[in-house]
Amino acid sequence: MKIELRLYASLSRYMPEQWKNSSTVEIRGGMSVEELLESIKVPLDAVKMIFVNGINVREDRVLGDGDRVGVFPPVAGG
């Protein structure tokens, strides 16, 4: 199944090389966000927010074909 995956800010370094030039990526059906992130070696403690189709979700959310996934690290500033 295909999804759109975006890793933002410091998390972008975990995007697999073969996925960097594509807006969609192929994953196995029934995969959760947590399983997806673990499969590409994103440390879960580095993740602050996860959005699927514009909605803030938890890492146990199971992904569906065509989902848009955005993953953000904590942000500091002042």
C-alpha cells in the first residue's frame, strides 16, 4: 500500500535514501505509525507529534492506503 510520508526538521535525516525523492512510499498493509517509524530507525523518543491526514494521532494508529503522515520532533525557541 502507498502512503505519503514527511519527516520534519531533525527527523528528516532518518528518511531512507530510496524514499527521499518520492512523495509516496510503499509499506506493508496493516502497519502502525510506530511500526513504520521503527522500520526506518526513527527513535520514538525523538518524536513529539504525529499527524495522519491532518489529525494528531498516537503512534499505535494503523495506516491505510493513501494516508498522509507527518512526523515532528520537539521544537524549542524563544
